[in-house]
Amino acid sequence: MRKKVVAGNWKMNTLPAEGKALAIEVAEKAALVPEDVQLIIAPPFTHLCGVQKAVGETRVCVAAQNCADKVSGAYTGEISAAMLEALGLKYCILGHSERRQYYAETDARLVDKVALCLERGISPIFCVGENLEEREAGKHFDVVGEQVKNVLFTLTPEQMANVIIAYEPVWAIGTGKTATAEQAQEIHAFIRSVVAEKFGELAEEITILYGGSCKPSNAKELFACPDIDGGLIGGAALKADDFIAIAQSY
Ligand code: PGA
């Protein structure tokens, strides 16, 4: 059985006190979500400590939204995987399209980030996805396949077993335009087949999330697809009720 995950990516939203309140509300309402769904919230770095304390021993796990591609040293403004581990974090979003697009995140850098997180016992939530131009040109399988191969094919099977993949078509992020369940299922199955090229049967165990305008009204249909194991939620994760309603869609 693959792990089901619903993760909230708060991006650069909320101030620390609001973030703490949102985390507490999510933790309080978590009992409404089926027990086999892992709930994760990813607040900004400045709230990690407070949110981690606020959710305490509840079933809600806290993730970072990024980490450095270096171990430590003179890298002003960066946060290392060891620092995230010291806070007790178990997950870190890596390779989000906004980081690839606005902060020149390359596959080469992601190879290092993924490895450093795994060394610290942190599971990467590794994001892939094509932009609109690539989708319209019919290149989405090639683009997503390369993103998966360039980074995840550098891992050992033991490392790969701790990775979560998130497919997020760039044209669906924050646009209100969701991939149809058919489009999402098609590419999720493709991603699994690419993972299987290198890792064989392990591909069946890998959790693959859908992200991009996922909301309470469409989550059920998406999560019903055989290769969709949950969601990476942006805008809708900023309201505890919506986030919980999405997680209840299993
Ligand atoms: P969205 O963002 O749900 O607001 O489209 C998803 C994401 O970027 O992770």
C-alpha cells in the first residue's frame, strides 16, 4: 500500500502568528481526516520553529519549502538540511516550479539538495511539471521524464524509497485551471513507469502527489485515480477548512 499524503505549501504567505494559528487549526481538525492520510504543512522558514512546537506530537508533520545545496559555510541567506533536521523536520519540498522559474533552480543543484536532505533523514517532496508552452507542444512527457531522470536516477533504491514525487503542471498552479483527472492520471502513470525503468517494482511504492489548483471541489475526482496518491496544495492550504476538506476527499 502506498502512503497517501496531503501536503500544504504555504509559499510566502502568513506572518508567524497567523501561521501558528493556522497550524493549530489544522492540527485540531486533523481528526476529521482518515487515519491513513499523512498531513503535512510547509510554512515559511521563519515559522518553522513556532509551527513545529504548535503541532507538537499531533499527526501533522511540518516541512520546509526549500533547503541549501551545500552542507554549511559561507552561503549567506541559505538554510541547510542539517538545520532542518535539528528542528525535527521529516519533509522538505524541493524543485518547486516557482524555484526553478524565479530562482534558477537547476536539476544539477537539485541532485545535491535531494541527496543532502536524504542524508539527514528528510524526505524530499520532489516537484516536477511542464509549462503551458511545453504542454501545448506535446512535450510534457519528455520534460517531466527528464526532470525525474536527471535527479532521481542518481539515487540508490534505499534513498528512492524515501522520496515523494509531486507532479505540478505549471499552467495549473495558482491559475484556477486544474489538470483533468484523465490528464493527471496519464502523467502520473507515466512518471511511475519512468521510475520503474530504474527502480523496478519499487515504483509501485512511491507516493506521487498532484498539485495545481487542487481544491475541495476537485480533490475527490483526482484522488480517485489509481496513480494519484494525494495532493500538494497551495492556495487552498491557507484555509484550514479547505485543506482538511481536501484531505477528507479520500
Ligand atoms: P495552487 O499551488 O494549489 O495554489 O495551485 C500548488 C503548488 O504550487 O504547490
